[in-house]
Amino acid sequence: MRNALPTLDLGDHPILEPLSDATREVLSPLQLQPTDFLHIATDANGEHFEMRAIRARFLDVDENPATFEPGILMTTSDGEHVVETGSASFGARYDFWKRIPECREKEGLSWNERGRRWVAGTDYSCVVVHHSWPATRIIFADETAELLYTMLLKRFMRQTLRAKLQSEFKIEGTVPAMPDDYFPDDLRKHPAADYQKTAAMMSLGQEGTALFMDRGTGKTYVSVDRICLEAHRAQKGRMPGEPAHMSRVLIIAPLQVRLNWQQEFEKFAWVGGKVTVLRGGKEKRIQILTHAIRTEEDCAFSAVIVSYDTATRDIDYLSKLQWDLVVLDESHRIKSTHTKRWQQIRKLRNCSRRRQILTGTPYANTIFDLYSQLEFLGKGQSGFSSFKAFVRFHGKFEKQNGRDALVGIDNIPLMHERLARLSFQITKEEAGLKLPPKVYDTVEVEMTPKQREYYEKMATQLAVEIEDMLSGAMDQTANKAMTAENILTKLLRLAQITSGHAVWSATYNDEGEMLTPRTVEQIDKDRNPKITWLVEQLKEELAEDPLAKKIVWAVFVPDIIEIERALKAAGIKAVTYYGATSQANREAAVEDFNNDPTVRVMIANPQTAGEGLNLLGYDLKNEEESLTYCDHQIVFSANWSHVLRAQLEDRAHRRGTRCPVQITDLVISNTIDTEIRARVAAKAANAATVFDIQDILESVLGLELNGFGRL
């Protein structure tokens, strides 16, 4: 039996500074009796702890250790013998167990074994133990228990040192000392900003790092910089524990930004490497991948870029390779633990030495979106062994209709502390980008009488459907959160009408035969008030400023088709970017919008084009020669997603923006349009959280929920 602290070399010093009274209470030393000890073993898999708070005494010099049964006699690392005499004092046991969120008494134990607790093998458990018990009062059953405990605490300590780099930069403006082999600024065409250097040093060589940097602050630059430095060291055999080799990097990104990653490597990479985009049929992709991972002379790294959908499909052979680094761009795409995407992507965790995630919007709905993203960085990096435990710790619950209902978020300081250690976070303001401002306005137009007729008819129909849905949600087995999301989706049928079209679902007879197909009807094709305003406004603005370009955002495909038709009829040259646009045409659309002075407008779907793209309206490669710019974004139709809204706003507002960017919401007054804008565009609330579903239904449909309650 051994005591681990001499090898850990942490003594009894605190390794987590409390940020709140609640945290301070959890991490305060226990009021122990002189005979109180904590015994730590592991389970059969060596992944979780078995702990006992025991009463023990040291052997007297005249006592023979051989007279005691195994399990009663314990030996500390300095050779002193300790004999267990019973359970620790009540205060030590009660106060300690209640501090650990993932802790339960083991089942099926005999009376003399009671008191054994199953404790999650996470850094949070170890931190609580370290702060609660003096080093001299912790005894390990074997080397496996000691190694697991030590590894988790040391990992935590390394993360704490990283957090110090970030805090020193943000509080004192101190930039970390750059290593000798870091490529010097005076030899770079595009030197790194101080905050980018800090982010690179925080992530360098680390098992898991998140770049939760605001959109447009250069997350990709930081990643390329890190990849180059680690590859340079790996090629020379200088990375700890690694022989000289070519670094293999897998980058998973939204489909539309794969080309952007390729261009960023061309622009910022400072060591030789090859960059490959995985595309084509399965056999073609395997052929491309085989070539990509082949070592080549003077090639320090090989970066393979693949979309989320392709990575999900190809996970069987992607996960058979050993990667030096796996990067997830726009990592909020794996926020749901229930999706096939998360179940597949997390397999890469075990075949990669290091992992990095990037997003400017780490959570769309609640703090719970962070769980899977942090877990991708490393098993247990969320601080918990399961999503259920994570939710229970960070959620506030109340009994409603016999069920636990989520009413708020708890233990925020501990999450802040974890994010400070695992992620580099910065806003545009903190980065000192000094970008021209965003200017917001709203334009209201009136529906035609026919639109109003359709709108009222649809509202009546939805009220009946939703009341039926809510009556089903009263059942104890119903998923209220899913019901709320379905309600929000149904309400978008009203937004389709305010945009000028109605979608009629297919109808079927009792035998399941289709009677009428799904159809899309333009309500007043030549009198759509939104399109009428849009065309006249664009004609006026484009005539006033021949260098200005505009983006029109629409969440519904029929909107995009009609807007394109109307602009073409008005003689305005535009490109489109939405789901049906081929990859080649998507790349051409971005190229034409930024480089062709005659292309004045992009019409885009935020679900497809809202992430990662640079839509500044000029050629970033030839900034001095390009005179055009994007100065106006018009939101023609919107949905409930705060993430999509935040992403689309920053396509034209990022490093390189030349002028103030006006963002206009085009709405029909006193309809679903104004409700969406109030809760999403103005960021007064995020409807996607489904906390405020009651208010939305009462406002839009005048529908009372009769006990359904807030979610």
C-alpha cells in the first residue's frame, strides 16, 4: 500500500482557486479526527475509484505486522504500518461524500464491507480529494489506484498552467515567451497577433484544447501555426516521446469551409507539408487518403480535410489510422450526445495523440452543449463520467407534474474554471480588432390580403395541432423538450407564409396511397411585399455605390429561388449558395462574390453558408488591388437558431472588414417574424433553449398551455 503524494509533488497546496462561496465550501479542508484516513482503490477496469473513509492507527514499535490480516494492515510509502480499526468519524464521512457529485455506495456488500463508495474516475473527484484530505491521510490500495489518481491530478495541473498564460495575457497584457524554433514575425507575411501567439502556446503539445474564439478572430491561423510548430518538432524528433516522423493531421469541418482551410494553409503555413481534401466516391476517398498519409521527403505534415458527413460515414477506416492531431472546426456540430455524428466522431478520440476543437459559438441552447465537445478533447475532460451526471451537477431542477423540470443552471463558477484551463477564449473587442461597427435596423412591410388569409388559416390549424401535441406531452413518458422543439418547427410554417409562400404537405388515404403530393405555392407571386421592397432597396443602394456588395439571407429554399428570379429580372447580377448548390458551384459563388466586381449580391441559406466563410466582398489575396466591399446584410427570412444568426452576421464582419456593416431584418409586423427577431436577432432570449415556449405560443397563437409549463 502506498501514499502517492511524494511522487505527485503537490503537497497539500491548493490546485484550484475557488471563484465562489459554493466552490470554496466544497474545496475547504475537512474537520478530521487524528485517526481519519481515506483509502483509495480502483474497480476491475482500473477506470473508477473505490473509496472508503476509515478509522486507523499506526502500529506501535512493539507490534508485529504479520499478526494482522491482509486488508486491515496498510503500508504507507515511507514504510509505516497503519491498521484499519473501523469507519472514519461521522463528520469526515458525511461531509466528504456529499462534496463529490458522482459518488454512490456500492451495492451487494456484506455488513463489514459497507462504506465502500464508487467514485467517478475524473479530475473533479481527485481535486476534491486533494483539497479535502491531507496528503498524509490518503492511502492507496495498489499502484493502479495511485497512477490513475496521479495522472488525473497532473493533467489538471498542466491545464492550470495553461490557464495562467491566458489570465496573464488578459489581465496584464503579457505575451508568453515564444520558443526558439517559433517562426519569427519578421519573416512572416502575416505575423501573428499577440492573442494568437498566446492561444498557440496554450495549445502546443497539449492533449486537448478548445479555441472558443469569437468569429473572425483567426482561429484557423492559430491552428495552422500550432500544426506547423508541432510538425517541425516531430520532423526533427523533438516532440516528447515521439521519434522523428511526418505529422498526420485530420481536420473535420463543415462542407462549405473545406476550401477555406486549404487556402489558409497556403497562406499561413511556414513548414513544408501537403494538404488534401477528402472528396469523391468511397473508393476515390480511400485512394486519396492512402496517398495523403504516405510519408514524403521534406514534408513535415499531412493535413487531411474532410466534412462532418464524410467523416461520419468513413469513420471505420479513419479510426484505424493513428493521427497526431484531430481538429474539429465548428465543434458545436457535435453538441448533441444522442446523434450518430457524435457516436461516430468520438471514436477518433482513441486514435489521436491530441485533439483540438474550434468554434465561436460553443453552446447554442444551454451549457449542456459543452459536454460532448469537452469529452472529445479527452475522456473525462468535462469533469464527469456521463452526460446524465453532468446535467445533474450543472442543472437546477424542480418537481413539476411529478417530474424533474429544468429551471436553471448551477455551479457556473466551476465551469468557468474548467473552460479557463481547457480553452482559449477571446472576443473581437478583447482582440483589439477595432472593426467597423455592426449597425442594426428593422424594416417592416405589410402582408397582402391573401397572405393574411393564409396566415390566419394556418395559425388556426397549428393551434389545433399543438393543443393535441401538448395533451400528449402531459404523459409521464413524453419528452417535453422534444415536444417544444417540434412546436417551434411547426411555427415556422407561419414564417413561410410571411415570406410569400405556403407549403402543403402530401395527403394520403386510409390505405397509405398518396392523394396529393407535397406542393409549394407562391401566394401572391408578383405582389410579394418582401421581394418588392428588397428589389427596390438593392437597386437604389447599388446605384448609389458601385463598389458595395450585399448579402441576402433566407432560411427557406423557395425564398432563394424567388429572390434570384426577381433580381435577375431587375438586372442585378447575383450568385446563390444553398443546399442544392453543388460543391463546385459553391466555391465559384464565393470566388465570384469576393472577386468579380459585376457580382453585386449573394443570396444564401445560413444553414449552408453561415459557418466559416469569408464574405467580405473583396479578394483577401489582393487586398490592395481590390476596391469592393460588403456593407449590407439583409435577413429576408429567419428561424429560431441563435447560432445560425450569430454565424451569418459575421460572414462580412471579421478581420479585414473595411466599413460598417448594416444588418437589416425584413419582417411582417405583428407576426411570427417579429417574435423570432425579438428572441433571436435582438438576443433578448434564445427560443431554441425551449425555456420560453409558453410565452411564444401565447404571443403567436394566443394559446395557453394549461399546465404544460416552462421547460
